[in-house]
Amino acid sequence: NYKAYIKLNIDNATTRPFSMNSIYTMDYENKKIADILKEYSAKKYGRKRKFVDAEITARLGLDLEEVDKQQAE
């Protein structure tokens, strides 16, 4: 079980903080559903590695060709 402290953002206004306890029970555990959710999440939010690497190097102001040469060595 975990305890969390939360503030919600509703219509650009935050609520007062509140706490909640999570309830974990093995009664509803289903590996098939977990695998389906992981696959769905990867398809919805996942991006190809080369695009992520290019975005990171651009944000850092690195030369992509120079980075590739260094990795090849």
C-alpha cells in the first residue's frame, strides 16, 4: 500500500491538496490485461529511438554527425 498527496488542476485552478491511500490486492491481478495495457501505452506514447536521440542532441546543441563518429569509435 502507498500513500499519495495530490493537488488536482481543474479548469486552470488547483484544488487544495489532499491525501489518499492506494489499495493493492492480488484478487484482481490479471497478466493478460497488464500486457495489453503495456502494448497500448507503447503504441500511443512510444517514439522511435532515432527521433528521441535527435531531439535530445538538438536540445543540447550537439552536432549529430560528431556524436555518431564518437559512438562508432
